[in-house]
Amino acid sequence: MWKSNPYNFNRRPTHVVRIGNFEMGGINPVRIQSMANTNTNDIENSVKQCLRIVSAGADLVRFTTQGIKEVESLKLIHQALRSQGCQVPLAADVHFNANVADLAAKHVEKVRINPGNYVSGIKSDLTTDYTDEEYTLEYEKIRARFIPFLDICKTHNTAIRIGVNHGSLSERMLNRWGNTAEGMVESCMEFLRICIEVDFHRVVISMKASNTVMMIQAVRLLVERMESEDIHFPLHLGVTEAGDGEDGRIKSAVGIGALLAEGTGDTIRVSLSEEPEAEIPVAKLLRDYIAQRENHPMIVLKSDNPVSLKPFTRRKTYAVRNIGGENIPVVISKPVNHPTLKADYILNGETIVNSEGEIFKIHIPENLTRSDETVSFLRMNYSQLTPEILSHLKSSKKTVILLETSHINPVGEQRAFIHTLIAEGCETPVIAAGRYGENDLEDLQIKSAADLGVIFVDFLADGIFLDNEGTASNEDVLSVSFGILQAARVRVSKTEFISCPGCGRTLFELQSVIARIKAKTSHLTGLKIGIMGCIVNGPGEMADADYGYVGAARGKVSLYKKHECIEKNVPAEEAVEKLIDLIKANGDWKEPET
């Protein structure tokens, strides 16, 4: 983490970058952006969609610009928007073609480039071993091509985003670092150092992945590296290919919310496989919810001992029945009747009941006594963590903490509680509890995922309990609980769909295809299925997927088993059934229950 005190909210100091008519970074609010999914060459519809996105509240809109023709179209879109009084800055999204980036920089306020493919084509099968000399020569090639682009940006006051995506690292980086967060950071730092070398500072950075853990890890590592080299460029946050509906919102809130809650991030995009304007309310809610923590009451660690943490390693706890130890995180719920999901424990008044019907008392610190109970749930908050309670916890091997918080910075307080346990050598399992009063289910999804997701990403808790006093049903609340655990990659309870939001490169009707694939495969618990609109980032961005459905050309689809393309150019009308055939052929299919 970039700061020494991870319990109190304060924004990471960054340089201010001007992008068109607004500034980003510094003390400016977190900016919200989206990306058009129209064909950039369809100028009329692109303008209309851009206006809808801006009307929803976006500060910046990005368009795909895969070729010179698209740059010319984007120039006309820019002119049309200005003629209608819309001053929103536009960003050109460029892959593979540095010449396109050069031209785009003359016509729009911002250009996004991907270091993984800025001067290279599609990666090979990594049969090449790079010597140190070859590695350096490739860097010099990048530098020689990148500096003229920066000179153009200087002339036209154009900002850039260095956007590193997990799954699209260059062959050279993959050879040296593998497909890792460290490789993402190194890829980014090469380009940043060139920017600094030539005194170019209109730079924004992103480190994105569909895997929330990888995304958070990469951003944290990058920030640490930048701070060590006195670099303070603003950061753009986003979880790529988050999907749609509940899953997309929870996954985005876990990844983006975790970093915003740590004070990291100057602009965000929530990437949903929906119409782009639907992304904006989600992003605004997430931003504004976290921003409320500014100047909150101070949180102090209740231990003078050092906190020994190994990043992304599970906190050591003893097991109480199936809670803690090596067990997967449990879910506690109010009484519920969900068609597919089942809580491990049910909260019933002042007792908790397990699946076998055993009843366990819930204690509070004031009436806690030593007992012979096999399981004792202790409901408490950070203010109640006294030396006496710590002493009891360390001597007991039967207690489970139900950790509550009413602090405006719940992430900080729950983290401080658990870090205190770690510092004091206390291995009591912890259930992270979140209490809400939301009438809008989307609000509950976003707020609870932003609060609790990072606790599980950092492997600090052994279970989750969501309590909502609003109108959302207990069934909906249960689904959110399981969704948070899945998004944090600690417990799988359903099929995971890694689907892109679509852009001008998309080669099929994305939303209808996603719906068809979900209808056929949503019962395949544990499988990860990628649904990607094009070949540009598709195979890379669905790096975690077990199977992939990728647009290959108009009316054609390529099917993947992990990283391997199994069948190319399948007619679109046959592709969903062919995908199911592929899953069956590899023994991963089961018939849905009736």
C-alpha cells in the first residue's frame, strides 16, 4: 500500500493534468468516463450516443480508432459535438498502430495507447528467448517511436493515457516477467520514464484486468514503484470485462472501490456489457459513496506491535467448525429461500443456526463469559476491542467474531480491527458484517461490494454477513453476499462471465449474445466463460477464462479453450451451440437441473 496508515481515508497526491476543458488529479473530484460502443465511422449515431453519455454525467468519452479512417471520423464527431455546444473531451483508443496515435493526437484531447502493442503485432507463442541485449534493443525501438508521438502531443496540448491491460503484455514483457502484475508495472514504467525524460507530463495511467485481485495488485505495485521514484501521475481505475447486471456492478465495485477507499484513483470507468450511459450512475454512486469519507474520525491501530502482512496471503486463523482455518469463507444470512444459493448459517434473532440445525448463541462483549459451548459467536465492533477482550480471544479456540462497524470509513475500521488481531498474535476467525438500509438493490450491491470486497481480496476475513433493513429481499441480499465472495476470488458459487462492454470494434450484437450464452450455461458453477467482441484484446483480456467466444470477423466467431483457439471463423448463427459442444467435448458440461 502506498501510505503508511491504511486505516484513514485521504487522497493520494497527484499532479494535475489538463484534458480539454477540465483538470484531472490533484484536489479535483474523481472524474467519470465511458466509451462509445458505436462504429466510429457511423458519425451520426456516435454523436447521439456521446450526447447521451454526457447527459448521464460523463466527463470524458472514448472512441475506438483502429485506423486512419476512424481518426478522420472521430475528427468529424468532435466537430459535430462542438457545433452542438458539447465541450466534453474525447479520447482516441489506439492499438497496434502508432501512426494512428500520431494522427489522433492532432484532433482530440486525449489518446490512449496500450504499451503491450504500441509497436508490435499479435503475440507469438513465446518461443523466443530475449537476451539482455535483445531486450534493451526492443526498448530502444519503443523509445524511438514513442518520442515523436509525445512531441506531437506537446504541440497540440494533447494528454495521453498509458493503459496497461492484463492479458495484452508484449511478447518481450511476457518472456521476462510472465503474465503478472509485476510485468504490467514494468511495461508501464518503461513508457513513464520516457515521458519524464522528454519532460512530458500530461499523462494518466491505468492498470486493468478482469481479475479484481490482479487489478488491485497491479495498481498497488505501480503506485509503490512510482512513489519510490517520485512520480505522481493520476490514475484511471477500471475492471475490464466486468460483465452486466449484478455481477458487473459487484465486480466493478470490489475492484474500483477497494482502491478508491485507499485514496488511490483520479478517474474511473465502470465497464458494463450494457449501453455505455448505464455505466455512469454506477460510477457516480461509487465515487460519491467513497468521497463521503473525507475528513472522517481518525482510526488508530490498537497495538504497538508491527503488523506482519504478506500481500494476498490468507490471514492465519484457527478453525471453528467450518469457519476459519483452511475453510472457504462462509455466508451468514437472515432466513432465506433462494432457488440456487444456500447460506452456511442463518441468523435467527440472537442465535445462529447451521445447516444441521445446531443453534449457537450470539454474545456481546459485556456479557461474554467463558463457556463450554462448541461455538460462540461474539458480536462486536472496533471500539469494544479492549485488552481484556483480546486476552479472552487469545485463550479461546471456540470463538468467532461477528465484526460490525458503523464508521463512515468501514473499510478502514474493519481493517484496523483485523490488523490489531494480527499484531497481537490473535488467530480468532472473523466474519465481516455490513449493515445497510437500501431500498434500491443496485445501491446495496455497489456499497456493500465497495466496503467488504477488499477485506476478502486481502484475505482478512473468514466469512460474510450482509444485513439490509431496506426493501431488498433476503434472497437478493444473499445473492449479493455470494457475488462479493466470487468477485474477490475467494469462493465460487456460479458461472463467471467475462464479457467486454463493446466498442466500435465489436463484431456481433454483444448484449443479445451474452443473454443467449448465459441462458445456456449459467448452471455451470465454477466455469469462467469469456465473451469478447473482437480479436484485438479478446484472447488477452479473457486470460482467466476456461472457454472463450470471440468475434473474428463480421458474422464469424472463434472459440477458445483457455488460451488456445480451437475453432476459427464459426458462423455466428452456429457459434453458441458450437461453444456448448466444446464444453461438452472437454467434460465440463452438466445438464441443468429441472
